[in-house]
Amino acid sequence: MSDALTIAGVTLSSRLFIGTAGYPNQRIMVDAIQASGADLVTLSVRRISLQGHGSDTVRLLAGRRFLPNTAGCETARDAILTAQLAREALGTNWIKVEVIGDRETLYPDVGELLEATRELVDDGFVVLPYCNDDPVVCARLADLGAAAVMPMGSLIGSGMGVANPGNLELICARSPVPVIVDAGIGTASDAVIAMECGASGVLLNTAVAKADDPVRMAHAMRHAVEAGWNARQAGRIARRGRAEPSSPQLGLVGS
């Protein structure tokens, strides 16, 4: 199996996707993204300047592949209009679709998300929907033409890691499209666990942006995702309920 991740015919050298919000300043943001090694950078269309002037995010990250998102949208219609704005402004048909159904938990509104995904796929978008960790929802999104599914590890910004590894393993085992774990990653070990569960990649933001040293954390996340991927491909040993010596007993000196 190739170590490269391919989504909608585009090959990415990194399985880590990173966000642009919440950094102490834009210099640290740029340095952290550089340290992460991420090919794909996500940004909220509703919260940034798209004009390409001054010190805006788009200008600072020029040359990178953008994954605009519809953060803040609560209906399919709002998400579709936001995606269309992003396509015109940024020149990309890739979109991370978020349709939030509850402002406290930031859980997706599944009905509106499915509708937005269906319409955007029909409109020629490469759709990567943020969804809850439900195997049925992920399967329906893939059936509608999503290029990847992005189930939550846990609540957005919570840092709780992968709350339901069993669900995630099931989603990854069944999904016909790449699975990108999105939301809840708090530290490097969380990213390793997500990848060992079978994820194709990890998207994170707060874990790096709000770290004491964002650049160093971004570097750690880069290697965590690589380590988790390589461990998954290598295959872990079976769990046993008893000890088993790693060295043979026969041939010991004095035996």
C-alpha cells in the first residue's frame, strides 16, 4: 500500500491536515503550519479576509492547497452558499462541509449535512463532510459522493482524543472513501490512536494553535500521524492474557 494519501485524484504527501484559527499571531501560525508538513490547510470562509491584501491568512499561505470550510453554518442552504463563495474567491472546488445542529456541543445536523453534501456533489464540489462518529451516517455520506468522510474524534476543541475507538475502527473498516478524523485531538498520542484505528488522516487545529509552543506541537503531530500510520501498516502483535518470554528457553547457559 502506498504511503501517499489520494483524495479525488489528488495525491497528498502528508496525512495531517491543519487549521489556521486561534494562533497567538500569524507568524506563529505560518511557522506551525510549516513545521506540521501538512499539504492541506483548512480555513473558515466566514472568518477570514478573502481579498488577498494586508496580513490576511490567504496571502500568508499562498502556494498551499486550501480546504475552505463552512464553519458557522446551521443549514444546508447556508453551507451551500458559503461553499460557492469559497470556490469563487479561492479558485478551489474542495470544501469541508460543516452544518452545526447544536451550538453547545457543535454536533452536526445530520439531515442538513446530508442535503448539503448531495447538492454540493451535484454542483461539482469535492466534498469532505464533518460528521459524527456514526458508521451509518458515514456510509450514507459516501453513497452521496463525498470524497472522504470526517468523523469527529470527540467534541470540537475539547482535546478529549478519540472518545469511541470502536466506532472509528468500524467506520474505517467499512468506508469506501478515506476517513479523516476531525475534532477532539488534544496531543500527539491522540493522533497516533486515530491512525491506529485505521484512519487515513487527521485534521486538527486547536491542539496546535492553543499549545504552549504551537510550532513544537505541530512538529510532534507530524511525526505522530506518521508513526500511527506506519504502526497500522506494520500490524500489531496479538494481545495475550499471559506473559510470553521474548527469548527462547532452550539453549540457556547452564541448562
